[in-house]
Amino acid sequence: MKKAVDSFDQSIQRTRTLGGLFTAIRSLTTSAIDPSDILRSQIVFAVSALDYLVHEIVLCGVLEIYDGARESTNAYDKFHIPLGGLGIFNKFVLDRDSFESIIREKHGYLAFQKPEKIADAVRLFSNVPLWDSVGCIVGEESKRVKERLGLIVDRRNKIAHESDMDPSYPGARWPISEKDTSDVIIFVENLGHSIYQVCKIP
């Protein structure tokens, strides 16, 4: 799992670097040039980094169960493996590489961004009360952490799927500031590390 969080850190750093690009463009151009889409991209990339982290942590966790290094969970025991996944292998045995490929394929269609989706994914390999545990680490009530993440994901979706347009003012986009994106990045970074801390120990 350490490799997953290291990759997450690199993604967060690249996302943070975009803020410097926004500042440079704004200082070198007139108000006719609107670089605010750089800020919007930071929100999209931050959520993407968290999504990828959860995918990789879950993969590591279920493989640890497969390897006997972690106790099984109800969700793991009920995980559906398609018959085609058995391929040429013995119908009662699935080798590790094939098992990993099946997990990646099935999860490749899923987004682990919203709180309930992240919790469902973690249950595949851990019985830890995820959001209560994360809340203890970040020093906030679990309800508040989930609400804040939900709002960030909603904003990400507005940007990615609705061009961040404000339906109340046709042709206008929702406002965004450097502080908005900075707050999102800090929160997502802390959240990612907290999820890792909760999940890394079998």
C-alpha cells in the first residue's frame, strides 16, 4: 500500500503545481484572458488522485486476503468472480495474477469518490468503521468529513460534466478562487493519508 500512497502524493504535488501556473498566467496577461479553468482542473485532478488511491488500496487489501496476510471479510467472501475469469486454470483455483486482473477489470468501471462508495470498497478487505476512524485522525466528526467530501465531488462533477455552468445565470460559470482549490487540495491530501493509515494494517 505504500506504493499507492506515494503515487497519490506525486499526483497531489502535480495538482498543487498547477496553482503556480495559474498565478503566472494571471500576472502576465490582461483580464481578457481567463485562466480560471486551471483552478477547475485542480479540483478534478485532486478527486482523481483520491479515486486512484482508493482503487490501489483496495486492490492491495484484497490481494493480502488472497495471500493469507489479512483476514477475510463478508464483502470479500461474497465478491463475484465471473466463470470466464477461471480461463484455462483449474475450475476450483484462480491464480493470483488472474485474480488481480479480475479485480482491476471489475473496479475499472467504478468511481471511488463519494463517501459511501469508498466505504463499500474498503469493506472488501477491512471491517474497520472507515469514516469514524478517519474522523478521529483528521479531528472532525465523520458526518462532517463525508459531507465535505460529497460537496467536493459534486463540484468536480459540475466541472467535468456540466462545464461548471451556473443554471441560474445562463452563460455564466460558478465562481472559483485560488483559496477554493487550495482548501480542496489540502482536504483531499489529508483525507487520502487518513484512509491509508486506517487501511494499511491488516
